[in-house]
Amino acid sequence: MIVLGIESTAHTLGIAIKRDRDIINLIDTYQGEYIPRDLAEHHAKVFLKLLREALQKASIEMSEIELISVSQGPGIGAPLSFGIGMANYISSKLKIPLIGVNHGYAHIEIVEYMNGKRGDLALYISGGNTMIVRREDLKIIGETLDMGIGNMLDKAARELGLRGAADLERLALQRDKYIEFPYTVKGMNTTFAGIYTYFVNSIKKNLGTKENLSYSLFHTSFSMLLETLARAVFAYRAKSVVVCGGVAQSKILNVMLDSFSEQYGIEILRTENQYNRDNAAMIAVLGERLYNEGYRSEFPLKSIPRYRVSDSMKHYIRL
Ligand code: FE2
């Protein structure tokens, strides 16, 4: 089957073409301030260029596409609606079936697809999302009570004049010592507003080098996450955990995950960075599987800006 994947929920426009195991996975990410209208304008500007490039790389014509899969939410109104609008248009114009998928579920699915097996739990960590999901029914069993861990790290980076969490991590890796930070875990939930404020104040008061404070921010917030994950692992007798979402790219996190895996005898399922950041390959992969299992979306597709991972299977008609 040849599937076109479209991702446009936030700052990244992704176009993917999946043909059996071969995937062309292209992205164009908006650089700049997070103004919804500007994100949608960016996506509109690069959409055709990316689509053409993907078709060319896959050596196929538009008419050969057999299914379109698009992120239905959660996401930011304007860019999300743009992607869904394009998907509806192409689908009706070329009479290609269309399916919508939950963006968060797609993050989990791509890791499982690449590993060829399912996890018992998933740790989904990105800009706006920080949650532990029970895989069998997609129930959210733990999550952030305030900000997403990725947004927290991005904000901390901008506090130092850096672009985002990746730059902050490069700085953090030059540390020479760990500084004690406040640590808040509530059952299987986490909060990051306190630790963020502590970081900002520590920078202002010069309580350590930028490198050491940044490292301590990463290390402490990841420790909080892994404590909640350990609780979830024991509560649900999990043997494997999918780690997915943009923050799964963190080097510091992956070192900590290695010791977590060793300490608790848990298998960690991971994938390459191109599939952890926002991308359309994951949208194509999940859409194709659900379509082949007989799930259908209503046409025209509508956006669901606050689409919870736990509701991922609630918007389909079953054949
Ligand atoms: Fe995402």
C-alpha cells in the first residue's frame, strides 16, 4: 500500500510517503516565535515543495497514492486546520481514502513499528506532552500537572538566549558538577513549573555556572520522570517501555534510561531521532495500520485540537 502522511499540528510541517517498509520522511520546521497564524502560513508556503520532493524521492505520481493519513490533533488551531484542510481537499479531488490519527498515539506507534514489537507502557515526552500511557488501552496513568517537559526545557534555553532544548543540552554536557534542585513528584504525576522558576532564579543570582545549572535542570527533571515511570512499571507489572516524542532525543535522558533499564530489568524501546521529533512517517504508519484493521474516519475530517491520547480510538467508524 502507498500512504501519504501529513503532519501539521505545531511548528513542523511533515510529509511522508510510505510504501511497504520504505518511508520517505520530510520535514520543514518553522523557526521563530510561536504565533499560530505564522505557523499556518509557514506550512502553506512549504507544503507543495515538500510534497513534490517526497513524490520525486519515492518515484511515484500523486495518483498512485492509496491512502492519506493526517494528524487530527492535538495541536494548535491554525496549523492543525491547514493540514486537515489540505488532506480533505486532496482526498476529495483525487478520490483517495482519508484517515485521521491522534498525534500522540502516532509517536508511540512509530517506535513499536520500528522495533517490531509493542511495549507494555509508553513514556511520551515532547514540548506540550509529558505522560505515561498504558499501552493496552491507551489509558494515561501519569502526566505533568502543569507544563510539558519539552516546553519547560525550551523556555529555560531561551532564558539563556539559546534557541531550544537541544542547544541547552549541548551546554549542559559541559558541566563539571551537579547542583541540588527542587524535586516534585506526585504519585505518577510530575510538575515542572517549580523547577523552572528555580532555574531562572539561580541563573539570575549566579548560583552556579550556566553549564552546571543546565545539567542539573535536565538531570533533576528526568529523575522525576523516571521515578514516576518506575512506579508505573511496578504498578502495572510492565516488562517493556516505549520512549517517544521530541524529548526522547535527549542524550542525558538516554544515558539515564540505560541505567533504568539495567536496574529494573525493563526493556526500553527507542527509535531514531527523525522519528522522535514531529514527523509524518509516524502518521502514515499508524493510519495505514488502523485503515487495514477496518477503522474509518468520517469525511470531511474535522480537527480535534484537544485530542487526548486516551481518546485515540473513539473517533472511528468500524467496518
Ligand atoms: Fe509531537
